[in-house]
Amino acid sequence: MMKTSFYAKACALLLVLGINTACQNAGGLWLAEGENKGKSYAFGDNADSQMLLDLAAAYSNKDTDQLMTMYSEKFIGENGRATTDQWLQSMESIQMTPYKIVPLSLEDGSYRHILAWSKEERVYKNGSYEKLDLMEQFRLDDEGKVDGFRQWVAMDSVNFGRRYGGKYLGKKQGEYSGRPFMFSNRNETQTMEDFADAYNRMDVKGIREVFGEEFTANDYEGNKITLKNNEINDFFAPFQSVNWTLYSIIPIKIANTDASSGVIVHSHEKRVFKNGKVWEKDLMEIFYFNLEGKITGMEQFAKP
């Protein structure tokens, strides 16, 4: 059971003495559907605030052993220790500096957690650098150990890596001209890996599953072909084997537009024809994804 804070005890004493105060130890509201809907929040114990400060110190000292004592077995899981240590040891230095800590629970003592705002500075051994402003939620179990975590990030302008970058210019001036690019995350990377796997197995059915109803290809020689999904059945007929090796997959979209995206793929491909001819190229290709997450087009650039 959560300990009663000094603030709550003092308020209770004043009320017993009949002194009218503005003391209040509960407020807010849980609005999400479920058994907690309509419940208010109460302030937690200051010991939880101190635990968060101790956690920040251990994290900043890259002390995996100490951090593990603050995490529940459920939170650590099978690989949590190794993953945490690998993360911390990838840094020359890492500094977490909390500037606001609010320990909370629901009014009945359930759903015990800490809201914390902090500045974090990361200097990576590979030369990268990040300066972040973080809001984080640490959920605690009955023993006061962390058993859940969520994080929201505001990135400082000095970071080497950012969520937005570059600029879309376009062949002609248009409404999107001048907007930056951002990474897209609608399963495009996995789709490209599935596509490559099906392609190398010459599995037409697998390819049709990732293609839209219509697919347009512009190859490196300037040829353009448009096919319906059901018209690619004979694509592999001339080949004895194909081997498509992906080097990188970069899914991007223009900022503040709909969810359609483009995926830049660097790869190497070798095709062996049944007549003995060999086609082999290094490729740079852009695959276009529609709103349904299906591939609808490709532009290709190649070198021998």
C-alpha cells in the first residue's frame, strides 16, 4: 500500500482542528475506457521521487548493476540486462538531469507511477550526439520497482540526427515544394524485405501480395511499363535464377502530406537467363507505396 505523504497528513490534521484550508490531495481524472474510468489521481510518496533521482544517477553513471535493482523481473525480461548494458556502453557519456518529478497513483492506491521531465545529453562512441528534452512515465509495481516505461521526446536543434530534414523541390513548383522529408513508418521496410524474399524465390504469388492493383516501372534505360497485378504471372519465365541483395532501405515521405511514401533501396541484382545470358547491376531504386501500403511504382538507376 502506498505511504501517506506528509502533505496529506498535515491537511487531515488541519481539517480535524476545523481550520478551513485549500488542502487537496486528489484531482484529475482517468478518462480512458475500462475499470479505472472516472477515478481521480493522488500524489504519491516522496520516496518515489528519490527513487527516480537514484535511477537517473545510475543511468548517468552507466551502472547497469544498480539499474537492474530498480527494475522488476518482468520489466527486465530475458534480454533486458544485456540490452541495457549494450545501450549504455555505446556512449562516451550520457547525462539524465530531471527537473520535474511528480509521483502519482490513482486515489485508491492502484496504478502507481512517476511522471518525470528531464534533460538528457548523449555523446556516442561513434561520434553522434543528441540533446533531448524528455517527458517520461515510470510505472511501479508493489515493491516500488519499475515495471513499465513510456517516453515522449522534444529534440534540441543541436542534434546531429533529426526527425525532419532535406527538402523536396520537385520538377515544377507546387504545393509541396520546399517541404522537408521525414521517415515513414507504415511497415515499408518489412514489405521490401518480404518482396526481396519472394523475388529471390521467384514466387509470383508473394510478389502480388505486396503490389497494388497496378504497378508502373521506369527502368534505368528509360523504358516504362505498366502492369495490372494479375499480369505479372509470367515475369520469371525467361530466368533460370535471380538474386537480389538489399544493401539499404530508407522509407521517407514529404512532411505534412498524406501517408503515401517512397522507399529508397540500394541493392545488387544478378539475373541468369535460361539462354545463358547474365544481367548484373548495382541498383538505386525508389519504390512508391500507396495509402494502402502497397507498392505501385518504381524508378530505377543502375551501374554495371
